[in-house]
Amino acid sequence: MPITRCFNHLIHAMTDALLSDLVLFSTAIPFQGGVNHLNEQWQAYWAEKFGSHGYVPTDPVRPRIWRDRRISIPYRQNMILYVSKIRMAEIAEPICTVPFLSVAHPEMYEIRNSKSVRQSLRDLQMTTASKCKRIFGIS
């Protein structure tokens, strides 16, 4: 089974060529952050993209790893197993369907939010210093 975690680094035109009958898929969601992410999308976008090629999103992995801190948060948050409809018909046991595709892990949200607070405090400090310099004529 191919494991793919590079779609957010690819341009839209290249994404269709990387599909198999089983694809364990993890890619950055919007505002997740990272280096050279060109195509951050919500999982609903990818479900539509895979769906147009005959794939069904399933979620047998995330519920098992959601709270496992040994695994990097982006994997816990973003990992979806896409199964071709043909392969899905061959599977004896039902695979978990996905009740919610586009989710942000609470720990990722806290990390991103705390960075925003820090940046806001730095911005406030810079703005206050700049305003004081103007008021008191300091250059």
C-alpha cells in the first residue's frame, strides 16, 4: 500500500497521477504551517478529488492514533485511507466511514494559536514602542 504525504508540496495539476487502489493519505490542512507547502487543502477537498477517480474515504486509522502522543500531530490529524470502490467491494469487513473529514486536532490548534498570541504580543510591543517614540519625538 503506498503511503503518500507530499500532496501539499505539489501543484494541483500533479495530484491526479499519484493514485493506487489503497492510499494512506496525510497532507497539511490550511494554516497548519510547514515548509514549501504549495497546496494545503481541507480533507473534504481531497475526498472530492479522490472521489472523482472512484475512491471512498475511510477512517480506520485516526480513531486509533488520535490521542497517541508518540505520533506526530499532523499524522494523527490528517491521515485518511482512500479505498477504490472496486477494492471496497472486495473487503469482507466494513471499514470505518468518515463522519468528519475536515478537522483540526486540538493540540495542533493550541500550538498554532499560542504562536499567534506570542506574535500578537511582539506586535503590540513594537507598536507601543513606535507610538511612544512618535509622541515623545524620539528617533
